[in-house]
Amino acid sequence: MSSTEHDVSAGIQQMEGFLLWNSKVTEAHTQAEAFTDRLEWLTGAQCEEVRRVFIEERLVFHRAALGQIVARAAELRTEYDKRYERLKARCVGICGGVLVGLMSLASLVALK
């Protein structure tokens, strides 16, 4: 992957992260509003405080959840990279063995 392709890929990942986080912020605001709408007895100041705390708690939760997802994705990438390397080594070994076998067979046929 060239430097430009890497930069583009990193930029796209950053944009995806930004959009994902903004969707969680919007979701938290929507949920906070729906929650406080059910509490009709709250004063205006109380309603705003409950919303602020609700949003803060939801964002703490989402940050932790996304952190776990990122960590797990990194673990999976490492695991799959190792598996890929083993598979690639096996394939090269098998192809090399088949090639040596075919060359041996060809030399036996040529000797006859």
C-alpha cells in the first residue's frame, strides 16, 4: 500500500470514527430528551440537569464500549494476520513440494 493510499485509508477510518461518535452523541441527546419528557413534574432547571447527567453517563458508556470494540478488533487483526502467515507458509511449502515432485517425475521420464 502506497503512502497516499495509507493516508486515504487512515482519513476514511478517522471520518468513520467521527461519524460513529457523532451518532452516539445524537442518540444520547435523543434518549435524554425522551427520558425527561416522561418526567413532567421536573422544573426547567431540573430537566436540563437530568438531561446533562443522562447524556454524560451515556457517553461514558459508549466511549467504554467503543474502546472495547477497538481493542477486540486489534486482537482479531493480530490473530488473523498470524493465521494468514501460517496459511501462506503452508501453501508455499505445498507448492514447492509439488514442484519438486513434478521436476523429479519429469527428470525420470526424460531419463527413459
